[in-house]
Amino acid sequence: MNLVVGIGLRANTSYRELRDLVDSALLEAGAGNVQLVVTVTNREAEPALQRLADDLNAELRALPPSELAEQAAPNPSSQVEDLTGTPSVAEAAVLAAGAELVVQKRRSASATAAVGRLPAPGYEPADREVVHRVIAERRDVRRGFLDVPIDDMLLTRVLEAAHRAPSVGLSQPWDFLVIRDLATRRKVHDLATAQRDAFAASLPDDRRSKFDGLKIEAILDTPVNLAVTCDPGRGGRHVLGRHADPRTTWFSAAIAIQNLWLAARAEGLGVGWVSFFEPAEVADVLDLPAHIELVGYLCIGYVDEFAAAPELVRSGWAKRRPLAWAIHHEEWGRRDASIVDDALQAGQNAVPAAGQQVRVIVGGDANDLKQANALVVDLRDDRPRADFGVLWRPARTPVEAVEFGVEIARDLALQGVGQLVVQVADSSEHAESLARGLNVGASACGLTHSTA
């Protein structure tokens, strides 16, 4: 445990008095290493304080009274404020250092001392920058793979990174099936091709033409394919943390994939995750045991470049969702700015968008999905059968219904929608409110919108 000691003292305080005071405070704090001694400006030159910092092998830091006065110290003193310009020195110094106060101020005849617990240190700035750079530059790669073999030791390093991932109850439910055999990869490729054709057939004409230019896998272009699997029962009956939410097992395997992906990027390897197939069909090709489930199928290899932006962004298929849209404070929907007000303001300066037309049927059900460009918003309390053409939005209030409508319109805009036709199939207040939100959100994103 790393500690910080806050000190207030009069001029010419003896070292013995100061050391005895600090030792008693540290004894109460418990075991730890003092990293920092902090006081108020103009006291750092006191010989006793300098000797204390030297003996503790700690950094000595002085902070101005104005900074100390901003801290919510538990034991302020008007007398101290008259003398120093801040109502607290020792406790405020601990808090200003970014520490948790664990020992409130102790007094001697000429000094005060408080002790705080510092957070565990992060990496140095240059190292932190590398971590964030790897995250930002990770790409789901489909193109540009090179016919260059991957060294076994390098592949092992990447798999070790995956294997270090956190998992529910330390169950480590994953396994990694390394696939190099061309015949096996061709079988998987055939499955992906069939699913690509099926997806293309489901698209509206304008969306299909854009999809035709996208590459969705590199199964035959990479020297290594990797199937990441999950054993839902690994660890037996009493895996810690799994009993209330069994999904944590699959989440654990997904985190392992993310670890692998980041390590691969750091090593100069491209990774592409293929999802265009039925997992059971791939499991059959790979001859997986019946209890083992496929989580991810990855294509891994060296590439000629890592693009500056994801391919779906560069191709115009989709855009990134702003972080501000995803952050709520304390309760759902409480954002830094009202989602509706934000959309209304954005609508005043929106640039007209081009893209596919979507007909949103508010208050409909799956029976309304006859056209490829239809999207149903189901407002009923009961969850409908899973269908990507049906958005279940049981709004609790009309205000929330408006917000849901804005969110739906904005998210559709990020997925390449340029025109929105809103059809209200339910005369309820919630349906009318959600439709209003759709129109507000559409205006904010520059979408052409109309009511059917």
C-alpha cells in the first residue's frame, strides 16, 4: 500500500517531535510505503520536514494555500486559516494529493499529521499512450493479407494474451482450435459464402449494391484460422459469479478474443472475425464435441497495412456512434444534455444525408415485415419473438417514448439510412410520442422524413 503523509508545522519544529507524531499516525494507518510528504507552500524548507522526507525516502511536495483550501477536510480550523490562508493543512494536503484519507489529523505541540492511501500507480505516460494506441488502431481486417507464414512462437504469444483474459470464477471456458488445413477452411468458406448470399438477398436494392463491394471474410487468404470455443459447464456446478447470469461464460470467451485481437495488432498481425455462418454448421465441419459452443471464428495473418479507419466507415456502410450518446448518469436517459434538446439543436444545422429508405412502423408486429425496408417498433410489454426487423421498445412514459424515437433515428442514420418514412399503426400516446421522436431524430441527422 502506498501512503501519503500530510504535514502542518510551525517554524523550527524539532525533528524528534515531528517524527514521533508521524510514526504514531503511520502505526494507525497500517503497513505501507510512504511515497509522498505534502505540506503548505513556505513550509517545505523546514529542516525537520526535509529530514523526515529523506528518512522516509519520500518525495517532498508543497502546495499553495488556495489549492488546499479547496479540499473538503473533515477537521477545518479557523485559527489555521488565519495563520496559513487555508482552514486545513495536513488533511487537505492528503486530499489534494489525490489520496483517500485513512488517518485524520493528529496533533503535537507544534505540528499536525494526517495519512492517506494513494491509488495504485498507473503506467508511465508513454506506456499508457501505447495501450490506447493499440485499442484505437485495432481493425477488423478483411483485405490485404500477405502470403507470409506466422511463426509458432509469435502465435503462442498472441494466444497467451488471450488466455490471460479475465473470466467468471476463473473458469477460463475458452479453447482455441488452430486451423491451417486448406480443405477445412474451404468448407468453412463455403458456409460463409452461402450466408453472405442469403443476407444480400434480404437487403433493399440500394443497400445490396453497397454490400456487394464489401468483403466479409478472409478465410482462404490467411495462413491461420482460429475457432474460439466455449464450454458452458467448465468448472462444474459452483463457479463463482455464474449462477445468477450464465451469460458471463460467453462474455468471458469474448473478452479472450479481445485480448487476442489487441495483442495481434501490437505484433503486426491482422485479425478478421467472421460471423457469416450458422455456428452449428461450423461446429459440424470442425467436428466439435456436442457440449462445446463456437464463440468466434478468426482469420489471422500479416497485412500490407492497417487502415486509418474501419472498412465499414471508409465504405460509407456505417459510422461510429458518439460516446456522448452512450453515457447516462445515475439513471437511464440522464445524459449531459437532453437527447431531445440535443437533437433539436443539431437539426438546425444538419447536412442532408443520402442513403437507403427505411419505413418504420410504430406499434406494429412481425407480420408487418413484408418489405425489405420495413422496421417494426413493438411497444407492447411482452417481449416479442427475436427478429432483427422488430425493435422492442416498451416505453414507460411518453417522454421516454420520444427519447426512444430519437435514438432509433440516430442509430439508423449511423447505419447508412438517408430517408425515413414513419407509419403509426397504434393510436396510443406512446406510439404518437415515439413517432414524434423519430422525426426529431431524423431532422437532427439530416434524414429526409415523412409520415405515411
